[in-house]
Amino acid sequence: MDVLRKLCKTDILTFLLYNFLNGEKMSKIIYVPQFPTKMRYQQWHYSSIKNFFERKFKNVITLGELKQDILSDKTDEMFSPINLAIDFELSQIKQFMDLDTKDIDYLYLNDLSFPGLFSNILHHKKTRKMFAYVHGTSKNKLDYFEMDRESKWLVETGQSKLFDKIFVGSEYHANKLGWKNIEVIGLPIPPYPSFNEKKIFDIISVARPCKQKITRSVEKKVEKIFGKIKRNNNNSWLEYYKFLSQGKILLITGKEDTFNYSILEAILNNTIVLAPNRCSYPELLPKEYIYNTSNELIEKINYYIINYNKVPELKNWNIISNFYNNLQSFIKN
């Protein structure tokens, strides 16, 4: 009997050791993407991050079916169409609850806060390790949850404790949230070609026309001196990137940001970026491209309309270029 017990104990230890050494091969990762709104970064995040996981894990389950009619929906005013985003997240919840999850599985949620329903289900069903990305929360000023910031922030803070790590794009966002399990890992580089188009426009903007993304008083002052700021209704990513490349200066006047992909996209397409001295902008751009006052902005515009070939380099390019390595290292460990 003692010999039998020893053999059983040895077999169990062997099994556990085998699981540990081969966990990556045996486990699956459950990827929970955001609603893939057309012409928003979450559209290409859906496939790019999915493809990355499929290269690293043998078994990848992506929650939320990518349908063509979803991708045909485009909204100019909102980050995501609310009803469709909620329906999409509810379908992800149903799909997750139907899964046979194991204690060796991983889960990666690509947006903790919007719509913000999925995390609640993890109180009922968990995986071995769980990770989530935060692009912006109710801490963001003038955001969708502005009217309910206090209560939504309590919910988000509680949900954050479910995860082994919360990922953010910049130190600004890490400091603003203040959660103990935060890691700054940047954001992935967009999977589109860069352009070097002929410069047609002096000043362009790609910001959504809302209080959070533009400061009208600053824009009016700029337009009074330099003429109309050029905006374009782009229907494809290539059209959007070409438009970015046709501008000498991309003007940013936002009061808040969720990392601001447009800075990265403009620089990749050989366009100057001028941004205010707040949020994560000073973390992304050298001081030469940061302005403190509208008068300083006017001076910089005057200079860079002539010297538009002096495109800045991102200060934290290493974090952006190493996004997938960063993501992999935290999930593996």
C-alpha cells in the first residue's frame, strides 16, 4: 500500500511538472477584442492581435464574430456605436460562458471600460491568468461616461482587481489610474504602409469634433491667421494615411487623450505634429513640438509650415515597437 501511494504521488508530481513545462502548448488563450468600429483602431486590433496570439499559442479562441455588416457601420461622433458595441459584448459573454475553460488557460480583454460589461462575468468564471488593456476609463475628462464618472470609476476599479495585470499605453495613464497591477506596454504599430505624399495642406486635423478632442478657441485663433484647418472624411485606411501625409502639420488641441494614435500615424506618414503640454503628449513628442500657449503654437506653426520636413521621432518608440514582446513576456510569466 505504501509503495502504491509513493507511485501515485510520483505520477502526480510528474504530471504537474509536465503541465508546467508544457503549459504553453496545452493551454489556450481567450482573446476578447473591442467592437471593431470602422476607421477606429479597434477595427485592425481585432485581427492584428488575434494573429499575434495565433503565432504564440496553439489554441486561440476569439470571442465575438467579425461580420461584414459590423464593419460597414461608421460613426463620426462616437468612439463606438453604443447599441452595437453592447450587443457585441453581450455575445462575447454568452460565448465565454459556453466555453470549457481550464485552470491553465489565459484571457486577454482588449478594453476593460467600454462598454464595460464583460469583466463582470469573471466574478462567476475565471481562467488561470487574466489580463486587460485600458485605453481610457471614466477618469478621462469629457468622455462618454462624464455624467456618471464617480460611480463608473468605482466599478472599473473593482473590475481591475480581477486581473493579474492591467496594461496601458503611457506613464500618463498609469499615473492617472494609480492601480497597483498596472504595466506600461505601449500600443501596437498599425499594419498599414506609410506614405510620403506631396504636401498640399498647411494644417490638418483628424480629431473627432467633440469637446474632448478639440479646443475650439485655439482652433479659431489658428484659422484666423492661417486659414481653414483641413479635415477629410476618409473611407479607408489607405485614404486616411495618404491624407495624413499630405499635411505639413497635424494640429492637436485635445483636452484629454487615450494615447492618441494620430500622433503615431502622422509621424509614420512624414507629418509634423504639434500638441499641447498635457496628457501623454509630452511623453510622446520632443519639447520642440509641444506648445504651452496659443501664442507659442502660432510661432511653431509659422516655423514648421516652412520646415515641415523636420518630422519628430517618438520619444517612447521602443515601447511602441516592442508592444507584442511586452505583451508576450507578461502573459508567459
